[in-house]
Amino acid sequence: CVALLAAATLLAGCERPPVDSVQRGFRGTGMELVYNPRTMAQTVADNQAPPISEPASADGPKAKDIYKNVPLLGHLSIGEFTRTMAAITAWVAPEQGCAYCHDLTNLADDSKYTKVVARRMVQMTQHLNQDWQQHVGGAGGTGVTCYTCHRGQPVPAKVWFTAATPKNNRTGPGLGDDAGQNKAEGAIALASLPYDPFSSLLSGGSDGSNTIRVQGIEPLPQKNHRTSTKQAEFTYSLMNHFSNSLGVNCTFCHNTQSFQSWNGPAQRVTAWHGIRMARDLNSTYMTPLTSTFPAHRLGPTGDVAKVNCATCHQGVNKPLGGMAMAKDFGGLLGAPAAAPVAVVAPTASVVPVAQMEPLKQVVYFKVGSSAIDGEQVKSLESLIQKLTAEPATTATVSGYHSASGTLAQNQELSKQRAFSVRDALKAAGIAEDRVKLQKPQQTEANESGEAAAARRVEVVVQ
């Protein structure tokens, strides 16, 4: 009986057959993917896209002519705008409905943090489909919609926070901390490896601090090139996450004869772009929203939820099995293109741009808010007209804040306000490379939080 019990215990940790294998390379190279049809059936069922209604007519009045405060999707026809908003509600908050983001007595109101976040997420979706086609395919490929991540939930099921590593968190005296390892975290396939590879490898820019590398680049290194054994474990932990998130093994991206070589599956190039895409989304869109979220929506160290591979893929190598949903929602494929402007050659009666007086406009915000309402949009109209009429001009955006209160929060709020102005200009058709964010030497307005000057953004067009 004891022997039978021991055998049953050992077998419980193995993959119950049947299993199928798919050969991806020459025989004998070990280039095979292994699948279990029994577990795959559930994964396929979980990755079915919802039904999609037919696109509405592009004719008729635009949403911006009917509704107030629609800076991102106002260029859509009223029918397509209504269809898109209904789809977003079904994808993100089917139980809560429109009230999850909107004040139903005043749809133009931006007081709910969920609306501020939702608007930023629409911009992120447009950015993904327009600027990261190397990974998501954009209009010509799979693309992404809100459903790709949310799957009918206000908060996507697969997100990550910076993990807390408390001291003395092991049993017994004198055992210290866990060094960020040896926890059964599903995100890294329950491996005994660093359980938070994301904070160091899927955040920030490309300054070298988040280099993903295992092999050394010189025989006797004189400097730390992020090639120590400990740093290699972070790489392996992230690779486990990739495999677990996409439902594949190493052979999906790598040449097993030489893992370092790029002479292998094309998916490795797609993954390379995906890593940089995740860093871009986390640093540009998610982290700046930290102060917008209430405390209960933040992680154990006070950071905002961020994305990794599982957020979209959820167990399959193409989200939703490669279902191309984005192509049916033109408003999510990217910001509207700027209308062509006729360029008139300077004459004796036309003053060259370099000699024109710069146009300055001040945009005032409500206390504690970074949202742009109808009045603020009006204050930007003259700037938009000048930028549209004079393609050689650029806009410099600078945010100011109060001298009172917490400095870090004030600085973040002024930055978010500058982002809102930049995004409003972009939504109006102004190319993003013509809008420059500039931190003034003296950011404080030296006013109390109630004074208008303490909550302003200055825009200079020249």
C-alpha cells in the first residue's frame, strides 16, 4: 500500500497523457512543441472572441458635433461612435455599464478616475495598433482592442505589481529575507527563480539597466555587464513567463543548437519587439497614472498595475487565437490623420515663420484634476488653428504646480496635465513630433492650490 501511494504521489506531478508534439526543426535537434489536447481544449475555449456587430455608416454628423468632451473618438460618425462605446462597455464593464466611467447626469464630466484612465487606455490601444505593428500587426493583422486584455473585467486578470520583499519573512530566526526567490508564483510557471523579473526587465527605457542577457560578452569581464549568475536567473524567470503566457516552450522562439543565435524561428524577432512594447506601455501609459488611481487599486509597494505577456496572450501564442478584432473598430486603430494643408510659398506680403511672434496660451485645470473639459478645449482652438495652418511650427508644453502640498504629487499632477494637453493636440491632428514637453526651470507657481496660476499648463507655438 505504501509503495502504491508513493507511486501515485509521483505520478500526480506528471502531465497526464495524451500529449501531441509538433516538430519545428530538423529531426534530432529537439525542436518540438509539446501540447496536451485535454488542457488545450480549455485554453481554446477561454480565448474565444465575443460576437462583433457590423460597423455603422460613416455618413452623418460626427460625434464631436453631438457630444461635448470627446477628444479621442469625436471624428467618428455618431453611429460608429455609439457602436464603439457600447463595445468598450461590454468588453470592460458589462455588469457596471456606462456608469462605471460616466456620470450619467453629465456625460462630459471627467470627475471619475475610471474615465480618466479609460481615455488614456484608448490612447494606448491606438498607439499599439498604429506604432507597434511589428508585434501586434495593426490594421493588417491581429491588432488589439480593450477585450484583448480585459475579457469582460474592469481590471485585466493578468497584470503585475512590483513585489514586496519583506525582511525576516521565512520561518525561524536568523533566516533573513527571501532575496526575491522561492515562491510558487504562477506568472513564472511556479519556478524556484526570482518571482518578480518584471520590475527590472519590463519597466523603464533602454539605458542598459534592464538588459536581458545570460552569456558574457568578454572572457574576463572588468565590469558588471548584467551577466552574473543571479542576473541570469532573472532572465530565466522571464523566459519561463514567456513560455507560460504563450503556451509554448523555448523552441517557439529559439534555435536549440544555439540559444544566443538569431538564426532560428522568426518569432524571436516578434518577441524582441514585444519586450520593448511592454516597456513602452508601462513607462509611458501605466506608471504615469499612478496618482490617478485610488490607494486600493495600487500594489503592495504603491505602484500601479502594469502589463506583461500574459496580459494579452493568456495562454496562447496569438491573443484570442489570432482573431483580428481591431480591424472592425477604426477608432481604435490610431489617432485620426491630420487634414492635408496647402503650403503657400512666402511672398513679400507673407512673414516667414521664423519672424512670426510666438503664440502663447495658458490652459487652467480644476483643483486636483488633469482632465480636459470643454472650456479647456476652447482655449486650445487658436493654437490648433495656428499649428494646422503653419506646418513648420511646433508647440512647447510646460506644466506648473502649487508650491504647497506634497512635492512628488504636485510634480506628477503637473506632468499629467501637460500630457493631457499634448494628447488633445494630437487628437486634433497635430503630429506628436511637433509637440514638445518642456519642464520649466521654476515649476512652482508659488500660489496656493486654489489659485488658477498654480494649476496651469502653458503652450507656446512658434
